[in-house]
Amino acid sequence: MQAASPSTNKRRTPPKDTIIEDATIERGTLGHVEQMLRDTLAVNPDQLSAYYALYKLLFRQSRLEEAANVAQLGLAVSARLGRFTAAWQKLDRPTADWADTQSPAHFYLFTLKALSFIRLRQGEFAECRSLLEKLDELDPEDLVGASVIRAYADGSSLG
């Protein structure tokens, strides 16, 4: 039996979304879910999964600028926890172990991908393209699945 390659095991592993599921079960409405996520972040601002759940929730409600702001906060926190700069333009491949799916660095990549999609939806094509190019550099194996966003971008007026 052949062992799975490391990249197969690590491919496209988003942060756990149990916070949003738990909040939905407990309270039921999206407004309550949002408040629970914000309360979670107020108490534990280092809980990366809460940033993920909140920007995902806001994105689904087409509250794109708010989703972008939360994603940027998540980038800043994950960079601090991973001990690298939050300025994605200054990052390079040796900065961190981007492939470690349990690391703040991987969360950073996943959130950078989300921000690229938010920018695409906002019609901010130049920033979307820049984010995707940085993702190509930091994650050439496409572990976070930025190629999906790139395919959407290529089908838009980014081309």
C-alpha cells in the first residue's frame, strides 16, 4: 500500500468552522451568531477560527467591506502569532512554514485567499490579482486552493 503524499494530506484544510455551527445551534439567528463571534473575539482576540467564521458569515451576507476588515484583522493576528510581518507584500517563501495546516502561517494564507475573493467580489481587480500572485509565490503547491479564486478571477474582467 502506497503512503499518501504530505501535500495530499494537507490540501485545502480550512480552519474549523465549529464556532459558527455551535453558535447557530445555540442561538439560531445570524445576528446572534455574529454577536457570539464578536464576543468570542473580545474575550480571546487570538482565536483564529473566530475570525474565519466571522468573515465567512459577513461574506455570505454580502457585507463585503466588513468581511474584508475582519479578514485583515485575522491576517494581523495570525502574523503576530506566527512571528512574521502582517504586510503580505513583504512576505516570501522562507518567512514561515506555510504548509503546516495547524500553524498561524497557514491560517494567514487561507485568509489571504479569502481576502482575494472578497476583493474580486468588490470589483477591486488589481488588488485581487496582487493577492493571487502573492499566494502563487507563498503557496506554489496550492495547498489553500487559491487556484479556485484564480479561475473565477480569470473569468471576470481581471483577464
